[in-house]
Amino acid sequence: MTITARLKELGITLPDAAAPVASYVPVVVSGGFAHVSGQLPFIDGKLVTGRLGEDVSLDDGTAAARACGLMILAQLTSALIPLDRVERIVKLGAFVNSTADFTDQPKVANGASELMFDVFGEIGRHARAAVGVPALPLGAAVEVDAIIAIAAD
């Protein structure tokens, strides 16, 4: 089954790839790896903002991380990298805008991690970091970046 067919089976429509908000490119391919810049969570076209442990629930934070994962896939597609060329999701880095006493960053990051497994199966399993930070660009609740192994044409 192709990844496009798998997305359709899951009822997933990728969002439009977000434009960079500063001086960087969304995707750099080097040495067989796509390095995807940190992606922010957009749900229904609206940026999810706020802090976990303050005004964003765990469920909403997990949904925001999933939205970041969808944006990672959208960025690959926008960079003309067919999702069927993904050999492995190597690593995700999840940054969670959270209060000092919030300690469920790994549960929030599961939103993106579980998406990758749902879409890619075993090659979607990856190494990961999930950290709490005091602020993120534009007040986003979550930001996720990725390293993805890409098969040669």
C-alpha cells in the first residue's frame, strides 16, 4: 500500500505546508536524510497557542503535537519528496511550551510519534527527545522537528 493510500485510509488530509517565520528553509536533504525544521501546530488553519500545565490540556497538547507531525509530512511533500521514499523516521524532537511543574512532555510528544507509526508502520518508530521549554515562537504550544531517512530516486 502506498503512503498516499494509507493517509486516505486513515482519513488524513495533509495541511498546506507553512511558510518559514524567519531566515531558514523548512527541509534540507543531505546524505540521504531529510532534516525538517521545527513545525508548529495548526488545527483547522489556526495556530495552537498556550502553555501545558497552565491553559492547554494534555489532550489538546497531544493533538497539537499530532498537528506538528502532519506539518512535517506536508513539508516533505512541499519539498517534492514523495512520502513513499521515506525509509525510516529516524528521530523527532518535541518541544513543549510548559510550566516548570508540568512533567508529561513525553505524553504530549506521543501525538506526533503515534502519527508516524500509524502512517508508516514499523519504519515510523523512531528515537525521540521531548523537552519542556518556557516559550516557543508565536506562543505555540508545541514544536516538533524531524530527521527522516530518504531512499534514493
